[in-house]
Amino acid sequence: MKFFIYTIILSFLHASSARIMTYNLLNFSDDNEREAHYRSIFEIISPDMIVVQEIIGQTGFLKFKSDVLDIYQEDQWSSTSFINQSAQQDIALFYKQDIFSFISTSAINTAQSSGTRDVIEWTMIHNNSDIEFNIYGVHLKASSGSSNASQRLEEATILREHLNGLPLGRNFIVAGDFNIYSNSSSSEPAFNMLTGESDNNIGRLFDPINRIGNWHNNSSFSDVHTQSPRTTSFGGGANGGMDDRFDWLFVSDNILNNESNMVYVEESYTTFGNDGNHFNSAINSGNNFSVSDEIADALHDASDHLPVYMDVWFDDLVFSDQGIIITEIMANPSSVSDSYGEWFEITNSTDTSISISGWSIKDSGIDSHIIESDYGNTVIEAGQFFVLARNGDVSSNGGVYPDYVYDGFSLSNTEDHITLMDSNGAIVDEVHYTNSWDISSGLSIEIHDLESDNSIEENWFLSTLPYGFGDYGTPGNSYEGILDIKKQHLNPGSFTVSHLFPNPFNASTVFRIFSEQSQIINIQTFDLSGRELHDKKKKLIKAGNNDFTWSGSNYVSGIYILRISSPSAYFFRKLVLVK
């Protein structure tokens, strides 16, 4: 792998999606009647982090965790430190402790008296990837009219100034109830303050779905309205029916535009329970085509706001250019069974010796092995070959003299990975052969040129030299045949990926990749837990448009994540398969 190709191997590397949610709870202190509604809602959404508004004091903060979250999912939730605001409409953050860790909480004092409608800043870490980010809880001044709009502008100005002071490239999310009625620069200047361009755009906020406009009482925005799911007056709060987009999840530019290791998952942004058919009506009026009647009733009774959520992909792929290259693979021996005769060869391409003690090997499934230091000599001298095999008995393994014998690891005859990682879990080299490669019985495949990219099928060749019991290969030796190939050195270039159409889809969906030049790209599919599915493709795309079809014939209905990547860029697309 001379040019590192991104891949995700969850057992060793850390990449997964997490669901971030914001929800105005409507003056929650200790309300037994509504707690069951919240639990029912969370059961469907399955959030990993929740920013809430209108928690009433310390009592509400503690009761929400103990009476809602700890009953919904026992021993899974933690909370950040709590700041009690004088407005008694407090903001709090709760998170799954196995996914995130809490670093700090602080208040950003707004233009009003200290503690009133302050913005709360939390610094968090995604555990698996060690990615640090900021998330902000917001509840701007409520109600219409110029005076309230002016107060929202003052609050938004202080927030924007704070965000502009963050380090360039910092990942951040701003979540909450903004109480902003439109994007009008005259009647609602707070929105432009938060989202508009300025001399300093570090703190500029972006709507992941780019649904910007005059959304107040406008049916064109009926699918993103978050307030109010009720038309009758009870329990406080608004009761005007679904006609305002007050609740948002904003993101920093780098999260939205795939410029960081924390990425918004396209098409995951959801106003939960809003089917787009309840403009100026209650969310449980008649049929609701996005949730069950039970959940529609729960949303109606729980709050005068709908929850909003999105998925974020945390991607911390680590590579280590150690100079160890996978140079030969025997996946399908014929002189003996696979369980006796499989092996692969690695080569030290550097001018110094390298110890591989503590390194790991893994295939595309669950097979893995840690190279043990007490096995023997695990040092590969400069320029030397090193053979790893399933069986160390020369009399039964087909005549191979291995340098190391592994267990817990086997190779498919049709499609598989060999991934080699150092003791820190960084990828040193990997090869992913597929059904299109020529994996013939009794013949190894080998790289003839150490300078070629071993991720490209065209750079691998069937061995023509016999060894041992009659299979063909050169385990532990250099190739001595005649080399007559056209070397393919393809440097990564920029490319773009279209939206998928149709999406949702039943059988298949289509997308287009436009590339400025010919290059190798990876196409991978993951489920929402971050598990890679076994349909990875490595494709040579030409300059210009390249059309691809993703087939769901081998998958059940559900949501999947498509990752299209090269060493220089990557894109995520959400797949919605409905059978």
C-alpha cells in the first residue's frame, strides 16, 4: 500500500456514528406523567447525546437522569456538570458514557443579566477516536416583536464572537431552541449574525440541510417545523400547531464539508415526528406517516417542541509508513488443504531492521492475530522477506518454510483483506483482493515491483515458479521471472460525489463521481453501528463523470452509510433501503 487507501476496521481502528439530539422539554422538574413519554420517544430515536432546554434547576437535572434516562437505559448515561441559570429555564447535556467523555462546562454570558439565557459550552471527547469537540446549548430570548428580536441579536452576537475565537478547524455543534422566526436580516438579524459571512468565519454556523428562509407560518417549511405539536392549551407552552422552526442543530463548516475527522452524515438530520402533513395542526391529528399513533401522542403530550437529531461520523484512521509491504499471498493452495497451506509474505523495503513483535494481522471478518514476541525471531532485516503461515510443519504445509506461524486467521479464496497493523493499531499495509482478482488454485499472487501500489489489482501477478509439493510461488524469495508490465502510478486527485437517486429506494440506487483525473477510490458500506459490510470495492475511475449503482439485493431494509474515499478526500452518503 504505497499510497494509503482509507479503510475502516472497527476491531482495531475507531470509526463509528453517534446520534446527537436537541429537545426543549417544556419546564421539566419532576413530572411523572411526562417521563414515560420521553422514554418512549428515546426508545425510537436511540440518541447517544442529548442537549435539553427548560430543565428546571438542579431538581429537574437530577430527575431527568434518574427517572427518564436511567430507566430507559440503565447504567448507560452520564451528565456533564450543571450550571443553574437564574431564568429557571436551564440547559443540560446528557451522554452515553461508553461513547463520550466529558471534559468541561462553562457559561457564555449573554447580553442579558448574568445567568439568564446564557449559552452553555461543553467540551467533549468521542472515546473510540479520541476526537475532541465543543457542543453548545442555546435557548435564545422567546416571543415575537422587535424588542425580543433585538435581545436575540445581542445574545447571538456574543455567541458568534466566542465561536470566532475558537482555533481554526475546531469541530463544534450548536444545539437548542433559538426562537428565531426567519432568516430576515431586518426582522430577525440574529440569524444572519450566526450564519452569515463576516471578516472572521471560524464561528459561522451552518444548517446541515440548508433549509433557510421565512419558515414562520409557511407551509413550504412544514417538514422542518419543530413547534408546536399541539393546538390545545395544557401544561404551559405554545399551542399554535406546527408552524415554526425554532429548534436547530448547527455545525461548523469543517463538519459539514468533510474537512475533518468528525463528519455530518448526509440526510440524517431529522425533525422527529414531523411527516410534513401537520401544518398548523397537532402532531397527533389524524394519521402521522412518520411515527406510530402512540409516539405521536407521546410527542404531543411531552412538550411544545419536537426533538431534532442528526448523526455524526467520527473517523480517526491512523496509518504508519513503516516500510513493511505485503508482497505475496497464497490464499488457495492445491497441494494441501487451505487450513494447512495458506501463507503470505511481507518485505522490509527499508535499509534498517524492523521488529514486528506486538503487531497485528486481521482479515475482513472477525479473524485476527497478534504477533507474539516469544515465538522466536520477529525482526525483519533490511531488504529481507518474512513469511507468515497457518502451519509451520514443512512436511504438511506444502513445502513452505515460514518465519512465523499464526492462528485465528484464515483467508477466503474469493474476497478478503490482509491488514497489517503496528503495536499502536496504526495500519502499516493492507491488501484487499476481490472476486475480480485472479485467485487461482495452487498459485500465489505476488508483487513484482516494490514501488508499485499493492492496492491495485493490476500490480499483482500469478506466480510462475514452483515450490515445495508443486504449488507455485516464491515464499521468502524475490521474483526471478521476466517482468513486463506497465506500472500504474496514480496520484490522488480531487473528486465530488452526487446525491443518490432514488433515495429511499427498493432495489438499487445510483450516484455519480466526478474526478479531475484518473485515480483509485474506495467504496465502502457500513451499518449505523459503524460495522463495515463485506462489499468494499476499489475502483479505477477516469477523468470526468463515473456512474455507479449500489444494489441492496443482499441487505435487509434499513439505513446504511456509503463511504467514498481516496487518500486525499472522502464523502459520506446515507442509504435508505426499503423492501
